[in-house]
Amino acid sequence: MLFRSGWEKCCGRHFSAVGSGLADDEGRRPCVVMMTRVGKECRPLRTFVAGFTAAGCDVLVVEGRPGRELRDARAGVAAARGLASVDPGRVVLWGAGPAAPAVFAAAERGVSLVLALAPSGATGRPARASCPALVQVEGGGPAVFRDAGWPPEAVVRRYAVDVDDPFGVSSLAAILRDQVDFVVSHLRPTPSPVEVLAAG
């Protein structure tokens, strides 16, 4: 799909949720806006897309252009909120590596959660999270976290990396599981008053 980013067009790919466990009363689902760079797609992207759609989220993969990542991230959020299948109040911004810093800067407009997968070397300006955030960093200690410039109130998870296969099956499964659990725990639809009365 194509959508406007300023005066230019930006490219995105929309994947519909497989399950309906996170749908609201109107059938609308959360959407994970996954930021990648044009021509430099995160290698295990398909695994993340499959994991989020299986959990009940739509996914919009946005190809951010160098130097325009912030603008494209904001445009991706607006495009996701305009999809008929998406609950505009439950949009997640996802970024990995070089694309990760932009997701915090873009999180002030209609974003419910931020997911940042930041391998060693990813840096960004110190910022405060305007919504709940999960940051996953490669090994290291608190110094790595501070150097990356992530907001101090974000939830941080560190994962061990096999230098011969940094996105191996075992580490990738743990990373994805953390992300999906974080999204599901924060974005379960609120029961309607009728459902609450019935449960009581």
C-alpha cells in the first residue's frame, strides 16, 4: 500500500491478524507498525510479522527512507490508524537497529506502545517515553543501555547473542515472545459493560 509522508509517497505492506483474540467489540484489532529501512530489511522480519499476526495484531511494515525515518514513522502510524480493521487507539511502533531510535521520537502521536530491538551500536538521543516501552538490547550492562539513549523509564530486557548467528532461532524466539507478551498484556480489549455484568 502507498500512503503520504509529507509531500511524498511512502511504501508499506499490510498483514491482517490471523487470530481474533485482541479484537474489540467492533472487530477492530491492534496494529504493529514495523519500521525498516529501504533496501535494508531486518532479516528475521517475517518471523516477527508471523508472531504478531498469530497473536491477533495487524501489522504494517513501513520502509523508512534514510534521513526521513521520523517523518515516515509518523506517516505509518497515521496510515495504520486509518485502516478499517485497526483500532486507532491501539497502535504499536516497532523498530530494530538503525530504525529503532526514530520510533521513540515518533511515539507522541497516537501510539500506545513502543518496541525497540536495538543491537549493539544502535544509538539515539536521550528521550522520555510518552507511552509504555520495551527495549531489548544485546548483552552488556546498564552502560550499554545508557549509551543507547533510551528513556530511563522503559522496560529493558537483555538477551545473549551467538556471534556466529546473532538472530538464531533460540534467541529470536525469546525476543519475539517478550514482545508479543508485552503487547498482549497492555492491549487486551476492555470488556464492555454488558460483558462485565454477565461475568459478575
